[in-house]
Amino acid sequence: MESWLTPSVLFDLSGRFQRDGFIKVREIYPDEIRESVREEVLLLLEKNAERRDLLLETTGNTPRFMSVVRSEFIAAQGELINRLYRSQPLIAALERIAGEKLYACPAADEEFLITRQEKKGDTHGWHWGDFSFALIGLIDTPPLEVGGMLQCVPHTKWDKSNPRIHEYLCANPITTYGFVPGDFYFLRTDTTLHRTVPLNEDARRIILNLTWAGERDLRGAPKGDDRWWENSEAQAASAVQD
């Protein structure tokens, strides 16, 4: 797992992660594992996908237009994904990059998430994460001209009662990242404001998200009834009709 993480690679990745809150780490898994992950994700989607079309108050009513597979189904049925999440070599590599210890996510509904965007306009609007770290695998992603890229503003703070997203966007550069299927990236989710560019035609963008906590996240449960992936009728979520 760590053979690719030479001192020079680690120096580069850790520096960029501290600066940008984002790094690509495609090499973290060999091709055969990436293909096996893809097969398991697609099977989980086929059996368990639930559609979400809503706006979220705690992120300034930004949209969530996609299908999801909830963490509980992945935990029960995703044998490979569970093994990878608890892989000590994987966690050790991510800890070296992050420069701190990673902990299993204390909220079971956030350990795992699969999302699928497939309709024109589908997007995961501007948001932060309740916990510090996420490793995201791109299972499918459309060509850049179709959308689906990741946009990030690092070193920002989530105040759920006053998210001030437009102020952050006006005051800071926005960096856009494109991907190809099989890419993985490591994201500092709690301080990196991020979204996916809306699809401009029907196409598939599928990701697997694995979440870990930092020590700072262990001091209390996340605030607010806004866990839209787990409950489409969360208090902070407003349904959007087709």
C-alpha cells in the first residue's frame, strides 16, 4: 500500500494537501482493486439506490440532486469496501499525508456513501463535511464538457446557522478538478467548501465516499437535522419536485 509513497512523493502530497485541502491519489490502489471496487459499487447501486432531489438549509439552500446508497446498506453488503475502510496500511498512508491520526467515523451513517448523478442538472451543491477526511473513488465520470468536475475553496469554515457561501466564493479563488474513471482523491472535507459542477446533459457520475474523523471531531456529535442522505425528510431539507 505504501510502496508508492516515497519520501519525495509524500513531501509533495502532504504539502499540497495542507495548501489545497485536496490531492489525487489514484496510485493508492492497484488496477485490480479499483476494478473490484467498481463492480461492488455498481451492484450496491442496483440493489439499494434511493433518489434525492432537495435543497439544504444549512448550506444556504444549495441543491442535492442525485441517487444515494446509504451507509447501512454498504456496511451490510459491501464486503470489499468494508475491508478497505479498515485497512491499516491505507489508514497509515492517509495519516502520513494528513499529518495526523485518522479515526473511524463516529457517526455510522457517514462511514460510507455512494452517489450517482445521471440526469441533466444533477449536482452535489456547495457544502462542507461534518467530519475531517474523505477518500473518494470515481467509479464513473463523464467528459469534462458534460460537467461533474469538483470545485473547491480550502481553508473555510462551516457555520450551519450562517454558511455565507456566496461571500466565500467572492473572497477566494475557486479551483476546479477533473477526473477519469478509477481516480481517487483525498479531501479535507470540514474546511474545504466544495461542490460538483452540474451535469449539462444526461450522463453518469458515480462515486464512493469513505469518511474518517480527526481528533477534533470526537468531541461532540454533529449539530443540526440535515443528514439528507440518510433521511430525505430531514428538517433542514426541502424537497424539490421534477
